[in-house]
Amino acid sequence: MGGGRPETITTPELEEAILDAIEEDPSNSIRKIALQLKVSSKTVWKVLKRNLLHPYHIQRVQALLPRDFHPRLMFCRWLIHTMAHNNNFLPNILFTDDANFSRDAIMNFHNDHFWADENPHVIRETHFQQQFSLNVWIGIIGDYLFGPFFLPARLTGESYTDFLQHHLPTLLEEVPLQVRVNMWFMHDGAPAHFSVLARQHLDVIYPNCWTGRAGPQNWPARSPDMNPLDYYLWGHLKALVYKTPVLDVNDLRNRIIVNCNIIRDTPGIFERVRHSMTNRLQSCILSEAEECKIRWTYIRDNYFKNKRKQKLGTGSAASSRPTKWTLLEHLKFLELVKTERRRLQNFDESQNDNNLQSQTYDDNTTDSELQIDNEIDDVLQKDQNQIWAQVDQILPAVNQTLHHYQEDLLNPQQQNQNYCKI
């Protein structure tokens, strides 16, 4: 007989308990739920599958600071706007980056398998006592991949500028002249890239045509999702390089060169990378808009909560009343919005009642009736203008609050202080 708990007959109560356990903790494991409910893991799995629930892997993403959101949004808007006026702009950007390749690779064992009829107990040695590494530079422009070029292990502003002056022009010789004339240079805000020597050189060679930290077009910090080398090349290249254990530094160097040639010769790969770049830019703009909408909803709801709390009387309830919210006075225009919504709703209901009595607004309408309709429209428009004028007055305060709210997301301990424990 097989081991494990025998499969249990599923009842509506059991199915509801399993779904409640998942809803309470979506990261809960099937085995843990089965132990808690004293059923078999197979029963839990069948219930989840029948309710169209699937296990998804957690993705690791770059952590952002509150001040990062606006520069990222501005960069995405600038790039999309420029691409709309110049279809060849994105293929003319030289995306560059450098990465470290060491003896110990960061392996994703979730995707590594060894098929056999019996467990061969395959192992992978790591954490060697003797270490070596290479600092690799690669560039991508259009359908061309440049490099690899092996930089010094410790990259400084002087050594990076020397690379830009003496080695980069040689690597770009195979690029068509028309592409080089319209080329934009891109690098991130690494300390060596930010050096005065490097920036001065780029201002001379690519005047107003390069993006980076403090460049003509500022590169947003902590944005590897917008650099094709970060979101595609390095991960794919390292998966190829570290497919088998590396023997020595020369073996590592040769593998990097060989696998760069393999990627370079892959048909249509860079077109797909550019398509992914476009989708990422659009997703960034949409996510920022949704995030702003969520934050505004949060502020609006807290306004009405504070208004209700202000109506508390004296006594024990008054002692627990929070301090006055700083934005309470600025958001008073929301009362006008609330009143306007009710009036428009009542107006629509009355119009529907009138339509039931008279289905058509015939040609016999008198001038006085038209004048009344126009006066109603003028009143509604006037109220709406007043509302938007109030919105313009409080925008600075709202922006400041949104900034505090973003900081609160990263530092929840300060949330009660910034929002007066609302």
C-alpha cells in the first residue's frame, strides 16, 4: 500500500475551508493546508484546480525609492514621445552596460533537471576557495551586438573614459555610417559613468545625444527594467556561460566570447528585445497612473473618515479623537463634488421620469423651455469650474501628501505620524 493520508471525499464545507485557507494566506502550501484540515494533499490540489487556482512564482524586482517614480515616468514619456515622431529612434540608441562574471554563478536550480530512471544525486560545486572574475562590457544598437570588451576589475572614471576614447570607436566601426550619425549613447548612473571626465567626453562626441546620470536626457536611477542588457542579455548570457562548471579564467573568457557570438547570430532576437522595451515603457506609464489613482482614492476616503470623526461628541470618544489632519481644510472641495453628484443623480432621475411621460423631445419645445435648459447647463458648468478651481489650489498639498504616502510604503512605522493615525 502507498504511504500518505488516503484521499478524502470532498464536501462543500471542506472545499470552502480549503478556499478560505488560500484566501487568508495565498502563499500557503498544499501540504500545510492538508495537515491543518486532516485531508490528503491530492484532495486539496483537486479543489484548487477545480476552482481555477494556479501556483505562480514570486518575481524579484528592483526596489525603488519614493523619489524614483517621477524621473522614471518622465523618461518613459520622453522616449515614447520621441519614438512617435521618429520610428528609427529606438534602434539608434546604443544601450551599454558592464557586468561581473565570477567563478561562482547565480544558478536558478528551479529550471535545472537531470532525467534518469534512478536518482543519480547530481551535485554542483560552489564557493570555491580560489576565485577569479571578469568585468565585461557589451553594447546593443539596432540588430548589432558589440563586445564583449573586458574592462579592468576596478573600473574608475579614468579607465572608463580611456575605453570611451580609444576602444569604443573601434568597436563601432562595423556600424553603418548613417546609424552612427543619428546614434544616441546610453549608460546608467554607475560612479565611473558619472565621472567628470566621462561626461565631458560624451558632451563633445555626442552633444545633446546621450542619456545617463546628469546627462542631456537624465537616466532614471534603479531602472534595470529599461535597459535591454539588464532585462535580457546578462541573464541569458550567464545561463549559457555557466551551463557547465567553469575551469579557469581563460575558460570563462572563451565562453563569454563564444556565447556572445551565438546570441549575435540568433535571428530576430534584437527585434523582439525592442518590442519588449516598448511594452515596458507603456506598462511603466500605466502603472504610474494606476498607482496615482490608488493614492488619490486613499486620500479621498481618509477625508470623509476624518469628517465623520470630527462629529464625535464629548466624553470618552473625544479623548480618542485623532489630531486634525493637515489636508482637511484643503480637501473641502470634495463636499462640493459630493453635493454635485447627488444633484446630478437626482436630475437624471427626474429626467428619466419625464421621459417615461413623454418619450420624445418634440419640435414644439418653447423658447422659454430651451432657456431654462440652458440656464441649468450654465449652473452645472459654473459649479464644475468652481470645483476644478479648488482642485488647482490644493494640488501642491496633495502632491506633498502623495510623497509622504510613498515614503510610508517603505517605512510603515512613520505612517501614523504623517497621517495623524487615520
